[in-house]
Amino acid sequence: MGVAPFVSIVVPCRNEERFIRTCLESLTSQTYPAMRIEIIVVDGNSTDNTHRIAETCSHSDKRIRLLENPQEYVAFGLNRGIDTAAGEIIIRVDGHTTVDHDFVEQSVRLLRNHPEAWCVGGPIVHEGRSLTGQAIAIAMSHPFGVGNAKHHFSDYEGYVDGTAMTTCWRWLFERVGTFDENFIRNEDDELSFRIAKHGGRTYVSPAVRYTYRVRDGFYALWHQHLQYGFWKLALVRKHRQVISLRMFVPTLFITAILVGILNLSFGGFVNFTLSAATPVVYFATNLCASLRASRKQPFPVKVRVPLAFVVMHVGYGLGLGCAFLRWMVGLADRIPPRMTALTR
């Protein structure tokens, strides 16, 4: 096998005081050879105790380096970390993530075992701390919530469009470029699209395990998906290509609801039936998906799952619709502060 490849783990974070210590402790207790790992924490001007906690961790483990990201957003932090990284393998780990003890070992093995893949990772294991968070975790790992985004399904193994916590050889960034700093959201989707355009593939396996802490409230979930939808159009505009037809489904759903409301103004049984069709089908499907996904959960979680689906879909759909309307009237490059604000 020879000497294990040197691995640089880049951890972009901002206001993650609830999670950053657990994240770093999971990274410093890996089965991978300790002296073949460096951990680069890039703090985006945190206003809580994130910086202090990360600094304390760096004093107790010299493999941890702490950098500043004055621009605050994730893409800037990732690029800052990549620029200073010494590793031939780069791994992205977000500050609200906890990885299993063999995460690095399994990531490197997966990358070596799949030379056809330009980057690898593990499917997301979603976790919520509150009752609402548990419901959100269920919704974010179910096909009704995320469509065919297979890297959201915790037991999936195979090729995907992209993955969240990416492991790749350093040469990937030399070939396709680093993260696009014009993207406040969806910077990982945009990089994955460039990888695919250059002929690369992404492979995930549940052998690579990590836990992603979801938002614990519906307002934060709404804000998150509003931004996801809004920034998806920027990706389409940059590459002049539709990324996936599923991206339009939530916006088409909302449009159908609005058309139905307008249709009701004309009255009549036929108009009422047509207007009611879309919401009836949606909520029936939502209820069936929610009951199936939460069948092993306590009642307080069960009753929150349908609302989690609604918040995700409507937030995303309105975000994309808002971006499209602003593009139509020439305001696409004037980004509302709401679409760049922190959602945690």
C-alpha cells in the first residue's frame, strides 16, 4: 500500500458554536494515520463562540489550523482552505457535521477503489435534535421531499449528480477550478455540474458515514429552501442549461395553485373541481408519504412531517419563482439581503 496519502480536511463554518467542538473531536479521533491528516477550520466572522471553541481545539491538537474568512460565505471559506491545504486529497466537512471514526479511512479507500470517480462521498444521514428537527430530518431524506437526489438516501450506493461532504484528489480543482464565489448557496451543486461537464463522475457509498444536523425549526427550514430555490436559477444562467427538470416541480406546483385560485373567481362546479385538483392530489400524496416515512416515530413527530414537506416545497418553489421574476424584469444581479442571510 505504501505511505498513506496526506489528507487536508477543510471545515468552513460560521456561527456553529453548538456543533463545532463535536465536529472537530470526530475529526481528530480518526482511524486514519494521525500524522497524515491536517484540519483547516475557516471561520466566516462568527458572532458567537465558534472562533473561540475552534481556537481552543487547535491548541490541544496541532493538526488543527484556524483561518479567517472575512467574506463569510462558504465558497470563499472553502477556497481559502484549499489554497493553503498541503494534502493530495481534499475533504470537505461542514461545521454542523459529525463524522464516524473511520470516515477519512473509508473516504480514501473509496477514492482509490473508484479511479473512474473524480470525487466520492457518503450519503447524508440527517439528524434533528428537537421534535420538529426529527420531522425535518425525515422529510429531507425521503423521495417526496428531495426527489431523486439519491445522496440524501442514507443507504444508497452508486453514482450521483453530486454529494455534500466531498472527497477528491487535489488535481480536480486544477482541472475544473475551485468553488465559484458568486454562489452564496448551491456552490457544491455548481462544482458538481462542472465536474460532470468535464467528464467526471461522483460516487457515494454508505461505508463513508457522517451525520448532518438539520435545522430545528420550520422558519429556518423555510429560509434555507427559499435560498436554495433562489440560487438554483443562477446556476442555470451561468451554464445556460437546465440542470434537472425536478428543480421546476415546486414552482410549477405553486403556479398551479395560484391559477386555481384565479379560476375560482369565474365560479361553477367545473372550475371548482379543476382548482381543487392540484392541492388535493398534493396533500393526499403528502399524507401517504408522511405516514410511511414516519411509521416508527412518536406521534408528535408524525404530525410535523407533512408540514416539513410543505415548508420545503413551498420555500424552494417561491425562491426559484422569485429569482425567475427578478430575472424577467432585469433585477437578477441585485440580490435581496434575505437571500444571502445566514439561515441557522
